[in-house]
Amino acid sequence: MSKNNTKPVHTMDPFQEWCHKWGRVGTVIALVYMIAIPFVVLTYYDCVPSLGQVINLSTISILLIYIPVGFSEALSYTPILGCSAYLTFITGNIMNLKLPCAANAMKLAEKEPNTPEGEAISSVAVASCSIMTILILALAALFSTWIMPVFELPQVKTASEYLIPALFGSLTLGLFASTNSGTKVVKNGIMGVLPVLIIVSILALAVRLLGGGSLFGAVGFLILFMLPVAIISSRIMWKKGIIKVVDKETGKE
Amino acid sequence: MATMKDIISSPLLLALVAGGLLYIAGFSLVYLKKAYTRCIELGISKEDLKKVIKSSLVFSIVPSLSIVVGLFALIAVMGVVWSWWRLSVIGSLSYETMISSSVASAIGYANSAEMLEMASGRDFGVVMILMSVGMLSGFLVLIPFGRKLSKSVDKSDTGNTWKHVLSGTFMLCLFAVYIPVLIFGDTVQMLVMLTGLVIAVGLGVLAKKPGLRWLNEFIMAFSMIGGMVSSLLWVKLFS
């Protein structure tokens, strides 16, 4: 089967270009500021800890939670978010807020991810969502004494624990639409992640049956290991013609 | 020597956090303006953009309120200002709350109450530095490789059909990991997910009716709220 892999010269959209330049600069400034905060405050109070106090056998457990999750999020979310990734990462709460928000916006505007239109729309959504969240959290912090009792109600706490499962329920509807790419349609795209689905199902079942509960807390690690599996298996299936990219109108490759 | 209490209630920390949040809000506004202008140039109507912004704002409320629940859990361990900062930037609700439960033992205290009462400023400094530096790993990928990662799936390169496949693979992989974990890991999680899905499908059908087209903008927000509220019933029945 012949795959059309000729490389036409194409330039990046001006907005994407702006994000990859100034979005990156803005992100670096924010990062420097974030790292500086503890050092400025601790220096002022003359209590900067030594390197040995920061990195030792007890504290390494904290870094072991953060570091793989950071890698996993950057590798798996950046290709989905495109140039809106810079703002998304700097404002955090990606899987439980920004990514679904961007997906919702693209679905609503009928634009595809990884196109200039899709990335501009998802940037509008992520920026609006970030401003809203900053505002809500600022109000919550400001009025924490008064509103804390409401947010500590057992019902509110329980419902909050199930945000991610509820999000996945509502996101699943748009899952198949996400493989439509403008004038092209990806057929059998889901076959490429079938090995991932099988491996994770077996792992999740095994952990549950052996009394280990849920793998929910280890999803970041799982994605890190499963992403290469998904890409390699999709590539093989695309090469073998099992996954096809066809014209939306004619249905031909 | 300053104590943890001095640090978490420090006016200097508050001023720095407020400054940082103003910068992030400004950064978001610049991004919004640039993206909005580009959308107009690309032929997306103001009407559609208004719809997207409205839907994004409404959609953000419930997850943000969930983050507020996490904020209050974190406040009990680390005070208002530092918790507010962590959940407004970079931080993720699930990992920050996970860390809040292990941080006291990591620096040698039996629990968070003991840490709050007895920890020195230097002890809390360890926590602040670890939390600030830990999440940088993602940026070690994003900053040098963000452009490359985005271009690897750029569909503007219409001659390359593999990019169309690869572009969808990342999202499909997320689902292929999350869905079995949610279905096989916990009965309540599975039922909440299914409830969300059923509500989304139901609203999708309703939104096809001429008078109910406006529902389209809120399918995700409503199905998410419905799923979360249903957890109260499922927890009662199965936990």
C-alpha cells in the first residue's frame, strides 16, 4: 500500500508561531517566578534549608510523585493541546479542567485539534477557563473562613471525588468525533490503542481481584508507559492498512 | 528562628503570590486576545466565539468548585496563601492533595496537625522547595520540545496521512488508560462514568430538537454535574 508521505513545505500559522515564541517566554518568566518565591521568602526569614534537607530518602517520595507525572502530562497532553499547551501547563489542573474544556470548545465550534483553527479555539477556551478558575480560587481563598463549612459537607466532598469519572462519561461522547480531521476521516483509529486497552484492563482487573483496589492513583505512570505502545501499534496498523485515512466526502484514501 | 506558622501567614508570601497571580491572569488575557483575534481572521464568527467563551466559563465552574474542595483540604495542612498559590498555578488537584497527605511524614512529623504546630520555617521551606521544583519535569519537555511535539501532529501538512492517525492516538490513549481503570477499578467510579455518558447522550438527542439547540453548549457541563451528583446515590448503594 502506498502512503503519501511527500513533505510539502508549509509555514506555521502566525498565532501558533506567536505562542511557540512568546508563550514560551511567558512560561519561562512564570517558572522563574514560581521557583523564586520560596527562596525569596525563606531568605527573608533566614531559614533556607540545606540541599541535604531538601533531597534525602524521606523527601524523595514527594519528588517521585511529581516527576513522572510531569513528564507523562507533557508528552501526552502537548500534542493534543498544541500551542495552547504553554498557558495550560502554567495554570495547571489539566486533566480535570483545561483539557476537557479545550475539547468541549473544539467540538462546539466544529474545529479539529492540531489545525490552526482548532488550536486558536482551544486557546480561547483555556484562557477563559484559566481566568475563571483564578477568580473562583481567589474568592474562595479570600472568603475561606465563611464558605469553608459548605465545601466540607460530606456530600460536596463525595461528589468532588468523582469529578474525573464524571468528566470521562461526558467526554466519551466526543471521542469518536475527535478522529475526524477536517476533510479527512481516520477509520479504525481505535484499533491502534486496542493493545493498551487490553493491557490496562488486565492490570486493573488483576489489581482489583488481588485486593489492591484501584489503579486510579497510578494513571500518570500508566500513560507514560502506554503512550509508546499506542503509537507503535497505531503505526504498524496504519502501515498494514488496518487504520486508514480517507476523504470525508468520497470515502477514498 | 521563624516557624512554619510565620511563613504561611507571611505578608511577603502573600504579596509575592498576589503578584504571581496577577501575572498569570495578565498572561491569560494576552493569550485570550491573541487567540480571539486569530479566530476572527480565520473566519470563525463572533457568534461562535461568544458561544465557546460562554460554554468554557460555565463548564469551568464545577471543576473549579471541586478544586476549592481540594483547596480547603490543603489549607488545613499548609495555610491559605501557599495552598491558594499551588492550586492556581501548575498544581493539579489530585497530586497536590496526594502530597498534602504525605508531606508531614516526609519531613518527620506524625501528622499534619503536629507539623502545623511544631514545624520550623526551615522544615516548611523543604516542602515549599520540593513542591515548586517537583512539577518542573513537565516543563523540561514542554519548553524545549513543545513546538516539535505540536508540529509532529500538525494536520496542516495534508500530504502526510500518518499525522492524522498520530494526532488522534494521544487522546485515544488517554481514554484507553482511564476507561479500564475506571470500569474495573471501582464500582462507583464506573457507575458515575456511565451516568455521565447516559446524560450526555440524552442531552445530545434533546439538543437536536429545534427549540433546544442551546443545550449543545452545556452538554458537557450538565452531564458532568449529573455524573458527580449521581455519585451520592452510587456511594450509598455500593460503598
